[in-house]
Amino acid sequence: MDAQGLRKRPLDTSAPAKPIPNAAITDDQPEKHGSSMQATRLASLVFYFFVSGICLHFQQFLGVPLYWYNQDWYYAWQAFTKRQFGIVLITLQEWWSPMKVRVSGDKSIQGQIRLQPNGRLRLDFPERIIIVSNHQLYIDWLFMWWAAFTAKMHGHIFIILKDSLRFIPMLGPGMMFFSFLFLSRHWETDKPRFQHRLRKLKQAHRGPLSGSGDLDPMWLLIFPEGTTLSTTGRESSRKWAEKTGIKDTTNVLLPRSRGLQYCIQELEGTIDYIYDCTVAYNGLPKGKYGQDYFTLRGTYLEGRGPPYCNMHWRRFAVSSIPVHDEKAFDNWLHERWVEKDTLLEHFTEHGQFPCDEAAIVVEEAEEKETAHSTGVNGNGVAPSAIKREPTDPVCSSVSPNHPLEFVQVFSSALAVPLAWKLGKFVWLVVRIALLIASFGQLKF
């Protein structure tokens, strides 16, 4: 398809890329955990997720009266519960499928990927952005939530999802409390719902978790492909390319543009950039699809998850996007996905994405901090042992900031019944005091 004069961003693949072992996962690869251990892992995972979900649901419903009292506080309360759920997901990933993430970017992300002295990643992205990404696995959104966690934005992430997910017990209603947006893929039905939710995201709030400006922080995540990459999806994408006469892709599905275009139009003036993330996982045979190899059972029960998740970031100024011309916007988005296809070809060859040196800042520890350092960072290795070239991606673990951070999910839910018990005790003391006082006033 002709880009009709739209400028295509050149991909910088000139940076030296050291080949990284990318051994493919095979069908006959032995399971790390036997059947009895899998049963134990399943039981513990379900118990952890169910109990934490109940606690979070309790907190969400507890905040409902705030909606009629003070909506600023209501949205702040739900943002707080969303932060807690982010911690639940990150802890779940760390315990049941430990994984590292390699993060890279091009020149447009200059200085926004920061490696801290403790070895942890910090994404220095703006408070209000739209994020677009290809869709490789069902758990892609989990890693996006982790990316928001590194930027302290895990209470302000909003995800556009399939409408059918609303009906998942407990999880669906929880996501509705989080103000996630659901698409039924029927635009006549989706448009009014979209408009309502997006205009809510443009309203000013003054709650405790509000951002530095008049508007609340917002990371709005959308997967324009609509579904994960698979044999069926790839065939549908090929047929669509033939029907419309556009260039097909190999490693991604052709994107749907209407939802994204409408989001940008509605939020125009409140966001400056679209952040584009290309996701890939090591361990896949060439030409195969992640959902066929990295199933939920294989990842969390059998111990056969991908060794690395890779994220390559770029950004585009909203002012440079032809958002009010449907044909031009289709062309613009298609060009971005063709570039993703090229990036994924590079990844298949080298085992990692190219990375521009300007994208990454390695923060130096202060001298006094170094003197009192334990010598071990968030990745479990001494900072001095980390050796990386300027064009290497940043590598960090999916883990909370503290091993016991997940406890707050349960402690905050227990606060109300404890307060109730304390209140009953205080009332008992007051009654006794009143009784003693009244007794002292009696005349014999």
C-alpha cells in the first residue's frame, strides 16, 4: 500500500547485536514439574489468586459509596485497588513463572529507559499516553502492567479488551471497576460505550492519586490486532491483505484501525504521544506461534514458559499522525505494523531487538549508597557484575519492589473488620464509663 506521502520511520538496525542463544522450545521438551507438583502449583495458584481477588473485590465494593459522596475520592480509591491488583499479578508471575524482561528502544525514546543502581528498570514515560502493541500471548497485558509498575503508573492503566471478558466470574466485574474498555467488534454498539469511557478519562480529578496536571494519569493500552497471533489469525490476515491489495506481514497480524483512531480523536489535546511497543518471546521455532508453545498450563504449572520477554519501544507525536483522515490513518498504522514485522525478523535472527544507545540511561549510585549497599540488586546479582554494551537492551526481573509487598493486598481488606471490632470495643468502654459516671451521680 502506498503511504501517500506519509513519512516512514527508518529502523536503526545498524547497532551491533550480539547473537543471543534462542534455542527453540520443542514439543518433546521435558516438563520441569511432574504431575503431583503441577497439582500442588495449580492449587496454590488458584488459592492465591482467589483469596487476593476476594480481598480486592471487597475493597472495590467498599469504595462504591464514595461515588455519590466525592467522585474524586472514588476514582482515587479504585486506582488504589488497581495498584494492588498489579502487585498481585507481578507476584504471581515471580512465584509461578520467574521471567526476565529485556527492554530496548529507538532514538524517539531518548533517555526514557533508565537502569537504576539497584538493577531495576524505570520507564520515564509521560503520565498520559496511548500504548499500542502487537499481541503474541494471552499474558502480554501482564507485562504491560509490569511496565506501568516500573513507572509507578500501575494504578492508572486502562486496557481495551474483548467484550466477552466482562463475563468471567470475579475477574470481569473487577475489570469493570477498573474502568477498562470492552469491545464487542460491532461499532454501532461500541461507539457510545467508547465515547462515554473516553470522555470520563478527559475529566479533571483532584483525588489523592491524581497526577501533576489537571487530568488524572492514564496509560491506555490497545492491541489493534484484536487477538493473539495464530495460524487461524494469520490466514485471516493474509486473506484480508489479498482482498484489499495491501502488503501482508509475516510476524504480526494486520491491525484494525477504527478503535485506535477514535481513541486518539477523543483524547486529542490531552495526550502528546502514542507509545508503540513490539513484544517478542525467546524460545519459539521460526514460523511458529507463541500461543501454541507457551500455554497457560505450560507456563505456570509445567515450568515451560518463555525464558525472556522482549519489549521494544518507540513513540510518535500525535501532531504528526493523520488522525482525522481515515484512509491516511489506515496507511499510517499499516506502515507501523510493517516496521514491527521488520523488527521481529531482526529479533528472530539475533535473539534481541536493536537498541539505540540514546534510549537508555544507566544511573550511577551515589558514593554513600554504594558504601552501604548489600551488593545485590533487584535481579539477584551484584551491580558491579552487570556488563552491558551501550546498545544492549536493559534486562530486569518481573518482581515487586519488596518480597512482602503483596501483603498489603490482604492487610488493607482486613482494615474494615478490624476497625469494626475496635469500634465495638471502644463503644463498650464508653458504655462502661457512662455507667460509672451515672453510678457516681446516685444519691444514697
